[in-house]
Amino acid sequence: MKPILLLIACVLSLSANSFAQTTETFDIATYRPPAGWKRQEKPGAIIYATSDESKGTYALITVRASGESVGNPAQDFESDWQEFVVRQFKVNARPEIEPERTAAGWKIITGGAAFQNDLGPGAVLMSTYSGNGRKFSVSAMFNSRDHLPAIEAFASSIKLKTGPGKQLNATGENQQAQAVGNRSGAQPPVTQFAGEGYTFATSNFDDGWNAAIKSDWVEVTKGDTTVLLHYGITMTDEMRQDLSNSYWNKIAANKYTIRNLYPTNYSVLKDFPYYFVQADATEKATGKSVFVSFRVIPKNGTAYCYEIVTPTKDSFSRQFPSMDTIENLSGYNRFAIGKSDLIGSWQAGAGAFTQYYFVSSGNYAGMNITVSNLKYVFVNGTSYRTEVKAVTNNVYASEKEVGRYIVGNWDISTTDQKGKLSNFSAWFEATKGGRILHLLNKKYSSEHYLLGKDR
């Protein structure tokens, strides 16, 4: 199973042995390290590690030196996630983020994601504490719930210094806990894809729209309207300061001579802004006068940019009367499947973690984690096999299936070794340099797999 980064503030009922352990202090934190774990000092960090070779399990806790807060807990979290999870641990999955909490004067954000590496499926979580002009992060990585009690006990012992001579427990007092929610979701594939060799690179839709795969976007056209569905771009702290204009300037503005740039528009109907720019412009490539509309849709740390080019503002308004009609354009990133396109191995990872909080204080009180990996192997155009691996509540499960399949341009039917027939709607979504395979069960719409090709 995969490593899991755990930065959590939790309040649990701990054993007497846990309280008997010697405390240690590093930077602004005092805590009780897990008994029997190996300690290692690194520049700016203390690492505690353990492993069980007979079971093939391991765990890693890292306490990191505090840094200067930017004054925004969400930005503090994102910055540390990119530095400690993405850059240092090479985990590219975007986190599912829990609502911000406050304890002992610290604002705490926790996020987690499932991912897959050579060691199997896993999950990664991180919590960042922001307050008093500082930010502080603790992390844990593990591949078995066997180590979770020690990790939670460690997190519950953390006390953070809030000022000279003053130190407060960042997790509050021990009270009755209650589960308040379950955040889960399949993670996007993180494997690399082949960029060439697929049968179809264009789609013609019944409503008159046509789509074509380009190197940096999917180009969707209808009459004199052109839409560029730019492939997802990872958001940076700098870009987050002004998503609309940052991405407009980065990927669109240089194509045009701008005559009039309209003010950024925001939603007044929903609880989040629309990141939206419009301009009267002249296309540098053609010399044509056009009206350009540009929307940024952020999802799980990735920016999806929609660039819409119409002859006039009135033409745009007629075709796109609401923001929802713009967001629905993503449905045109859909391409048919050729029989030979499937041959190879396709994988998807998924994860869920349930967070528990104390009713009276709102403080963190532990979690449950489930991670899984699904692999489809299409062998020779007619036969297939699947393997599902999952770990839930310290129980490992694996299920295999073999059978035969039939491919249509927009459908896949599988018949397993027991004669069970499954019918899927199927299509490719274009990405930068490759494809994502969508399989949507026609009978059970909740069964929707997004698979990346790994070989």
C-alpha cells in the first residue's frame, strides 16, 4: 500500500503508555514521539520511522520547522502541500480538503488524497496550522492501518508555542466524539500517457459542434464560434492571487491585440466567484475583429480554462446565456474508441477518509481510511482481466476477473468467467499528451471509472 502524509490535530483517548513517553521539543512544537520508532534529523525537519518487514508495512512521521504565514490558512496549506507532498514525496494527486477548523488560536486545514506507486495503493494527508504569524506542518506516511494508532497518538500530543513562554495544546480537550462526514472521491490518473497512435482525434456532435484534439487544448467549433478547452494547469500560489487575469495573461492574451478589456465579472448567485474575463480584440493570426470570453474553472488545485471566440458580444450572449452553458462545454472533450486503442493496462486509484470531530469543541478526533486500485488489462482485442485491490479498516482485499470484451466506438461490453454481462458507455477524454478512458455502467450510473494508461 502507498505512503500517507498525515498532518492532523486530533483528540483521542490514549493509553497510559502513550502519556508515559518522554516529550521532545522541535521548533515551536512539543510532542511525544512514538515509542520504538527510529529518529532521524534532517535540515529543517525531524523524522520518525518504523517498519515491519514480515508484513511489508512501514510508517513515517515528519515534523517540519515552522515558517512565516502569508496570513491565509488555505494558501499556507497549498504552499506546504506543493513543497512537502508534491516536490519532496513526488505525489501529484490533488487533496480532498476538510473545512477549516480553529483550536487554541490556530487555524487548521487538513487534506488527503489517494495515490498509486510501485508499492501499491495508498493515501496521503496533510494538516497545516496557521496562526500568530507562523505556519507549521506535521506529516505522516504509512501503508498499513497497523501504524495508525501510534500516528494519532503522536498528533494528539502536539502542543504549539503561541508566544514567548506560552504553549497551548493544538487539539483541545478530550470529549465525546461523533462522525460528521465522509469525504471521498476517485483520484485523477497520475500515470503518463502515449500522445500518438489513437484511432480518433476528432468528434462531430449531433448539435452541430465539432471537436478536434490539439497539442495544448481541444478545439471546439460551430459556425463562426471557436472554443478552446485548455488542458488542466496546476495552480500556483502566485496564480491564486488573481486567477482570472493570471491565466488570461498566461495562455490567451498574447494571441490578441486588445482594444477593450472588460472588468472581471463575479457570480452573485453562488457562494464562489466566477473567474471570467472578456475583451474586444483583434486576432493577431488572422487580423479579424472578435469578442473573446475567458473563464477559469478551478477544481482540486487544477485550473481548467475555457477560451471562447465569437464575432461579437451579442453572438456570445445568445449562445451562452449562463455560466452553466460555458461549464457544459467540457462535455465536448469526448472522443470515440478504436478496438486497438484499448490494448494495454489501464489503472485508476480511489480513496476515502472519514474524519471525526468532537461535538462540543469541533476539534479533530481521528479518522478511517479506505484506499483502492483498479486495473483493467485489455490483452488482444478480445480478452481482458481486471484486478481490484483495497484496504479498509486494516483489512486487505483483492478480487480478480477474467473474460472477453467487445468494443464499439462509444461502448464496451464485458462478459466475465461466470457469464456476467456488463455494458458500459465508453469514451476518451483528451489530456496533455494522452487520453483518459471513461467507463460508465449503463445500468448503474454511479459506477463511473476514469482510467489512465500506464503501458
